[in-house]
Amino acid sequence: MRPSAAEIETRIGQNLQRYFPGLSPGSAQVRCAPFAETSSYPLVHCGVFDRATSARRAGLVVKFPPTWSTHDEAETEHRQLSRMAAVLGIGGGPLRVPRPLDYFPDWSALVTEEVGGERFSRRLMRDTSRFAGRPAAARLAGWVRDCGRWLAAFHQATALAGEAPFGDAFRDPIMQRLEKLQTQGLPAAVAARVQETLGALRGWGTDRDVPVACLHGDFGPQNIHVAPEWICVFDLSYDRPAAIFDDVAYFLVTLETMSPWPRHVFFDRARALALREPFLQGYGRGTDGDDATALEGYYLKALVFRCAKQRRNVAARGRLPAAAFDRVFVARRYPERLERQCRLIQKLL
């Protein structure tokens, strides 16, 4: 059972001096409040206030991710954040992670220091408006380039032996989603074209290796905060290997498929797609030779996965939104994207 606000305040207060050496329970008071940002998991925001003046001294976030039969996600993320904090350094640099403060196994909870800045997905939508000026575009390209640099540092820190790409472990999850999407309006001819392309990719990858590292698994603007001088990446909750292009393709597909509606009516998709180049510049791979072919193969996978995920999210809002999504996206928009991607891969093979 999740602890009460009073229990969280008490435990954070007991450990306060360890988190912030200049503070102690005698001089500071911890107060909990609901987290203001949207999140998939329960989050509690803890402010630390001076007892004498009521001035705010620090902030923490307590996250309650799920536990699984194989692992506790809070423990995994604490370990991954600690590793990346050692690689990147804490504070001051342009590439950051939230400072990991504690892991409570009895609560399956992760404690991190509060991060400022702004959620990148929100800023990206605003700065890709057709009315955004050149300074906004340049600033956006710089942040995206830093996203590529951050991901490269993460993959370098967790690098493993390479492996042959595009085998059954790659193909089977894609085919499962395609079968489901066909019941929701995806044309059978498009699914067949994707299946044919997967077979061609498998043959191409037989005598090749792609680099492997730990998977971030959700590396997109929604899990990044930005400020003028830095970016900070969240949700390092996976601890399993994957081809490095899995994360790269996920980020790039997010640029192509993120939905601006209803808040960002002047969003310019072409400006978002143009950010592919600075991202790959920052990452330092994926633009030529076998790297380019491997990346496009994982891009195809990411398109299928993204369509299935967006459809699930829309379906959770009701049958009418799901039916509208099927008509516009499953039956038309995503088939166009998948056909285009298959043609591109065939040219590269």
C-alpha cells in the first residue's frame, strides 16, 4: 500500500541531512503536495521549507513506479540514474539526469531532487509553430542536438557486445501488432508489404552486427526537461539490452507522429521533421552505410509500435474516439508512413 503524505514527510525529514547536508529536521519542514505534471505513475512533490522564515529551501519528487515479478522498477531507475550521474556529473553541465537521493524498498519508491526547466514536449510544440522565429528554431535545434549527445553518452556508458539485427525477436512483436491493427482498419496490403520488408531486413542482417547497449525505452521529448543551458532526461527504468538504433528511432518517430491537437493549432510538422538532422549530429551515428540501413529498419518498427500505442491510448477514452482514430490514422495516415518507410528500406538494401 502506498504511504500517506504524513508518512512520506516523516521519512524524508529523517533523511533530510543526508540528501542536503546544509539542512536538518530541526531547521526545515517537509510538506507534500500532489505532483503538478502529468505522469503514468503516482508522483508526490515534497517541498522543504525553513521553519523560521517559511522560505522554500529545496524540492524533492517521490515516484511510485510499478513492481514486476522480475524486478522493482524504482530500484532499477535508482541504479541507472546513479550510473548516469557518475558519467555526466551532477549539476553544472549541459547534459543531466535528476539527482537520485534514495530508494525505499518497502515502498518501492524512488526519491530524486526536483528538476527545474520546462517539459521539452511542451516547448517543442510551441517552438515548431509556423509563426516561431529563427531564434526559437536555433534554440530548438541546440536542445535536440544535446538530446542526441545525451543518448550517445548513455549508450556508451552501457555498451555491450554487438548482435545480428532483425531476427525473430525483432520481427515477432511487430507482426503481432500488425495483426491487431488489421482488425482496426490497417489495409492487409500494407501489412503484407511490411512483412516482406522485415524478411528482406532479416536477410541483410544475417552477416552483420549492430551495436547494443542498455535500452532507455521511452526516450522522447515527453521525458526530457530543458532550460537555456541544459537538458535533463528522466525515466531510466529499463535494464535490458537492445540495439542502439531502437532508442534513436523512437525519438525520431516521436517527432513525426506526436499530436499537437487541440492546444497547438499552428504546429508545423515539417519543422519538427527537420530536427532529425541535429539529433543525429549530436548522436554521431545513423547517417550513412550500414548504420543508416539499420536505423531505418528500427524506424519501421517504431512506426508500428507508435501506431498501436496511440490507438490504445485513444481507445481508453471511449469507442467514438477509437473509431475516429481508426478511420484517420490506422486506415490512412500510418499506412502512408509505413509504405514510405518500406520503399526507403528497399532502396537501401
